Amino acid sequence: MLAMQMSDSILINGSFNGAISALDRGFSYGDGVFRTVKVVHGLPEHWPVHYQKLVKDCSAIGIVCPSAEVLINDFEQLFSMEELVAVAKIIITRGEGERGYNPPAITNPMRVMIKSSLPNYPQHHFDEGVSLHLCETRVGHQPKLAGVKHLNRLENVLARMEWHDPKIADGLMLDIANNVIECTAANIFARYDNVLMTPQLDQCGVAGVTRKQIMARAHTLLLKTAVETMDLKQLLSADEVIICNSLFGVWQVRQLENKKWFKQDLAINLRKILHS
């Protein structure tokens, strides 16, 4: 067994004294999925939607997802009602297996929950918006994994290594066909008049929970939503661009390469309806 130094911020299979096997397929092959959830006063935000997505992603790669009750028990062990805000990372792997890609017929999925502090996002990002880097690293196509937040995130790692300027909040990633897909840690939307468009993710990319919620609630801002293939030229012609994830919510994009957008209110309004 490959033992990890435990603390009161990590649970492995519901135990503070657990360990991850060196034979775990998540460790060997990235054979698993994960979710990142904001936790407010001990309660995971938008938990039903996150759990639904976790079940769906597990199913996509043939893993049995732990029950909601089991995961809620992990939250109760790890987080306190007295904590204003924190972050939970939930990792589900297929479990142990011998060497080789072919998984055992029967496995015992492993779950890990990690508690960490909410990143110290600059207030400027919320008030004034953010700048993006255009990544050289492209997202490869794999329709069977499209939309799934699986553990194979090396493309995102390589993309994130491309810039070191703290003024840049994230990087925009295109696919191998030069279509806009996502940011390294966020989904993206472009507004054209009263239509809010987000990239089609049927070949690659992660379909995030906040992306789903925005699409479900945009009508309250009198916006229609569309999911379409989008190239860089089309994105740069948008009236407004936003990015979103489960931790910071929504930010307006003010600059991408040489393109600049003036300050607008869509990100602010979306943050309001997401917390209403």
C-alpha cells in the first residue's frame, strides 16, 4: 500500500486514517472522475446538481458511484457548520487492479474527499472582469469522454503552464479543429444580442455544473441559450463574454489577446440569479 500522511482535511473511503493503494487505477491510469464543490457553513452548494453530474460521469466510464448518503456523511465528518466557506474535492476511482489496462470484472471503487480553503480571488475579477491567455495546447477529441470531468487532465496542466502573469485569470483552450471549447478551469459563454451561446462539447471538454445552471436560468434575464460549434473569430465578435465555474461563479472577460470588451453587467446579474 502507498500510504499517505493523513490529516483532518482528507478522507479516504470515509476514514481519516485511510491509504491509497499503489495499485489503484486512478493513480495508475487516471481511471476515475472528480468534482470540485464550494461548501458554505458545512453544506455543499448546489449539491443535487453536483451529485447528479457525479453519477453521470461515473456511469460514462463504468464506475458505480457512491450513494449520496455516503458522500453526505463524508461532508459531515470533514466540514463544520462554523466554517463560512471552504472547498471540497471529491475523487472517485475504479479502485485497485493488477497491471494492464483491462480492469477487473469486479472492483471496489475508492473515494477521496479533500478539504481546502477557497482560493483568494482578487476582488478586481468580480468588479472589473478578467483577462484570458489564448493557449497553444489544444484539446484532443474523444467523444466517449466528452463532457466528463475525468482524472486525465494533462492537457489542462500543460495549458496552465503557458503563462505566469498574475494579471491573467485563465487560459482559453481550442480543440484540434480550432473550435473554442473551454478555459483551463472554467466554461465559457458568448452573448450576441439576446442569445447566450456556449460551445458544443460533443467531442471534448467538461460540461460544468455552473454552465448547466446558467443555461437553465438565463431566461430570467430575457436571454435565449444556444449550444453551437464556435470558432475563435466568432467568439471575438461577441457583444460580451463570460467564464464560469463552481467556485468563483461568473466573471466577465474584458480582454483576450488584443481584443477588449467594455465593462457590462451580465456576469453580475448571473451571479445574482445563481444564488437566488
